Amino acid sequence: MIVLRKISQPTETEIVRNGTIVADTLSGTLDNSNQVYYTTYSYRRDRIDLHYNGQALHAPEDFTQGPGGNQINLIYIEPYPGDVLRATYELDASGLEPSVRNRTPIPFGATQHTILFASPFVDINYNVNSDLITSDGDPSVYSYVITNKTVNGFTVFFSGEIDSSNYVLEWLALR
């Protein structure tokens, strides 16, 4: 028995996994006549899996890859409203800005510190994952908040003055 079910909409943080977009919802009008749909990001040619209501579609029998880096052309399927079109694909090199990872020493006595990127992102829709680490034997514990995100970087506010020059913020800015 084959069971088909609709997949729930993934969050943006669930989508990106090592240069692969997982279960991306295609954009386009579901009106029983449209056959042209688009992925959120540009995909690497011939590195895409397409699913229509849970059933795998295959290129070039079921769909073709459009002239643009994110276009899909269905051949015989004309989805109705409520149908689900999902794609899993490898990002084209231009599909996403690269993530930025670094280790930034936090100065002694700092209550905040601004991190600047080597080159700016196009917008502020990025996530920051971070850890405050130290080599101190009996470390102080600081909570911190990341705020003031800009295309050029972000600011970290600490719950108190950093009491040692041995603290480092390890961070990853991910689009």
C-alpha cells in the first residue's frame, strides 16, 4: 500500500543543510492550467528531485529544467489548488550567499562587542549561531544577546563585564 501525505511547511532554518535545500515549496499558480513553477533559490542543473503530492517526478519525462536557474516546467501535470509541489536540490554557487564562520576574541572588560563581516550580506535575513567559550579554569558565566543585525555584521551584548581576556565568541552567520 502506498500512503501519500502532505508535508508540513519547513522553517527557514530547516531548509538549508550543507548546500542543499530540502522540501522547498515551489512558487507558481495552482489553477489547473499553469505548468511553470519556481524554486526559492537557483539550483544546480540536474541536481533536483521534484515531488507532486508526495510522488516523485522525473526529468525529462515529467518536467524540464527551465532556462532560468530556478524554473521548472511541468510537462503533463496541471496542479489544482491544494496540490503540493516540493523540490529538494543542490544550490547553484549563486543560489545563496556563503555562510560566514569565525572566532572573535572578546576584550577584557567588554559589555558588548560588534562583529563585522569581511563583505556584506544583501539583507539582514541571516541566522547567527554562537558559543561563548573560554580557557579559564574557573570561568564566569555570561548570558548574551545578539542584536543590531545589519548587512555588515551584528552586536553581542553580555550580561556583565567580561573578566578575562580568554573569552572567544565562536559564531556562524548563515543565510
